[in-house]
Amino acid sequence: MENIQDKKNFLKVTTDWTDVEIISEPYVILTIRGYAPAVTIKNQNGEELGFYLSAKSLSDKVEELRKKNNNNFTGIKFKVKKESNEKFAQYLIEELI
């Protein structure tokens, strides 16, 4: 697995559904606003990308999925999109089985 932290290749969530699978446990990334929690994901095209977990609407749902996944992030599969094009729009997540 490539070092996502150095590459700055992160999933840009849009208003279209994107299927993802988390393939790492969380780590932190230094951003211009300080440290941010992230994981590495594999998207529906098999591409490995970083994925920030700092948004409350995102982390609440991912936490539910983590608990269902034996307290592990690795292996969680879901689809994600933003509710609208607004900068601070809520994230929508649905578990994939």
C-alpha cells in the first residue's frame, strides 16, 4: 500500500454515491488547521485514497459501523455522498453488505 499521507490523494465526496471500503485503521494527517483523523479507503474503481473522518455527520455513522465490525475500521463497506453542493453539507452514508 502506498503512503497516502504523502500523496494528498483524498476522496472528494460529491452529491453522487461512491462505494468505499476502509482498508486501514485510523491515522492522523497534518493539515493547515492542525491534525485530522483519516483512513485509507478503496473506491469502486479499486483506487486507494485517503478519507478524512472529521465531519460529525460522517464520524457518527462510521462509529456505528465500526462497532458492528468488531470495533475495527478495516473492512467496513459503505456508500457515501453529500446532501447538497454546499461546502458544509451533511454527509449521507449507507452500509454496503
